[in-house]
Amino acid sequence: MHRFKDYSFHQLGYGYLLLWCLLSLPSLGYVLATTNCDTTCHCSISENSKETGIIHVRPNCTQGNVTWRHPYNAVRLGLNPLTKGLEFETCVKIKVDLLSVIVYKENSGDIEGMEQLFVIESGKEAHYCNTSTSPITLFIEPVRPQLYTGPPKVVIYYERLELRSEMDPMRECRPCEEEELHKLYCTSDYIFHGVMGPKTTSSEIEIYLTKYIFGDRNAFHRTSRKGPLKAMLVVPEKCKIQRGSGDFLFIARKRLDKAHLTCAPYLSHWKKIKERALETGAMQCAYD
Ligand SMILES: *[C@@H]1O[C@H](CO)[C@@H](O)[C@H](O)[C@H]1NC(C)=O
Ligand SMILES: *[C@@H]1O[C@H](CO)[C@@H](O)[C@H](O)[C@H]1NC(C)=O
Ligand SMILES: *[C@@H]1O[C@H](CO)[C@@H](O)[C@H](O)[C@H]1NC(C)=O
């Protein structure tokens, strides 16, 4: 345990020093940042970017992920508002394998005021969400394992959403409107027919797939060899969703690597909407 701690403090001290240098000499920051994270939403920090110093990641996407293999030094993840000065919501999920990490949040860009958020142990994950009008910066520092049992890896999923002051906090709970459904049916990450299973809670719906239409099939799994394909969809707790019987059309989107429910009209209701849309030419895609 002792060696862990020593290493971690040493690393942090080093981090502070470098960060201080970077802040004093802003141009140096560009030399040290050697990832493809500023240009792609799904990026990686590779072993050849083993520069001395902190790795700056400032994603320019609304959502994405960063894979960090053989972590060393630290990653400074800067999440900026989508529009400068406007309020935005950001969520980050960090998953770690074969090492632990310590996650800090910088307050007002002041390193002195760096606040420890959490420690994530090997095989675990943690979330951080916040709303702000100024950039949110997380400082992610690996703690190397004492025993090397395989290649250590950290995966960071992030999302940035614009918040509008007129936005109703219960907006995501209301049923989707007809026109909205036409669009969502054609643009969402997951679309399928299903029924709700008994493991449905106020924060997750269990689904038994009845018909796959579009999306990532990895979202579904079988719990027994001949059993039905099942998936779990995340729902906001505030919506107080309850298990309903019958067939539904489920529309979901991928957020931080999980499927989040967008709408779930009854299948019979959806069939009528779709018929009308096909007649009027309002349907924007040709999924069956
Ligand atoms: C990403 O960067 C490009 C060019 O710098 C810019 O035009 C675009 O608006 C940015 N995208 C986002 C989502 O911030
Ligand atoms: C990161 O996102 C891309 C694109 O969505 C996906 O293909 C990839 O599997 C993701 N990586 C991880 C580690 O989840
Ligand atoms: C969100 O950020 C503000 C300002 O930095 C901070 O006071 C607050 O504690 C943060 N909330 C969470 C949940 O961390």
C-alpha cells in the first residue's frame, strides 16, 4: 500500500510542476499534446505518444470516447461549452482495467484548488456529470499496479449537451409527438420492438426483443441458450416510468456507451403513425 501512495504523490507533484510550466509557457502545451483526440471523436492515446508530461485532451465532439492504453503521467481532459459562455451539461464515464486511477476536478483553472472526485479501482467504472457555463477540466492520474497481470487500460466516454434556459426539466419524460417519431425512427441509435421484462425499475427498463429493426446488436444478450434476447435501457429516474404490458416500439440513443430510452410508443399506435406517414410521404427512411 505504501509504495502505491509514494508513487501517486510523486506523480502528482511532477504533474503540478509540469502543469505550472505549461501554464507559464502556453506554446509548450502544443508540443506535448500528441494524440488524435482533437480531430476524431473516437480517439486513442498510443504508446508512442510517451512524451514527458501531461496529455491534454480537449474534445471537439459532442460525444465520444478516448482509449488510453498503458497509462502513464496523467490526462487533463478539458470539456468546453459548445457555445462559449452558454450553459452546458457534461457527463464523463471512466472505466479502468488492470490499474486504478484517481480523478480530480480543477476549480476555475486553479491547480491549487484541485479537488479529488474519486478513485476508480481495476475493473470498475465511475461517472461524473455537471452543468456549467465555464469549461470543466478533469485530471486523471493512473496508479500503476504493483503486479503486472496484463496491459492496463483506461477508457473515457464523454458527452457535452447544450442547455437552454427555456428547457423544461421534464421534457425528456413526455411522450414523443408524431412528427418527432418520424425523425427519431430514422435517426436513432437503436430501434426495435419488444416487451418489458420483470427486471424493470425506475432507472432501467428490461426489454425482451420481439423484432430487431436497427442499431447495435451488442446491446442484446441471452441469459439462457434458448431464452429471448434481452437488453437494458436507461431511463431518467425523475420520469417515474413503470412497467407496462403490451408490445412497444423502443427508440433509444447511445450515451456514454449505454442505451438510453428516447421514446416508447405502443406498437399499435406506431403502426398507425407509420401508415399515415407513408401515405403522406413524411417517412424519411425505409426501415421495415
Ligand atoms: C470542431 O472544430 C471545427 C474546426 O475547428 C469547428 O468548425 C466545429 O464547429 C467544431 N465542432 C464542435 C462540435 O465544437
Ligand atoms: C468508441 O466509439 C466508437 C464509435 O462510436 C466505437 O466504435 C468504439 O467501440 C468505442 N470504443 C470503446 C472502447 O467503447
Ligand atoms: C458542479 O460544479 C460546481 C462548480 O464547479 C460545483 O460547485 C459543484 O459541486 C459541482 N457538482 C458536482 C455534482 O460535482
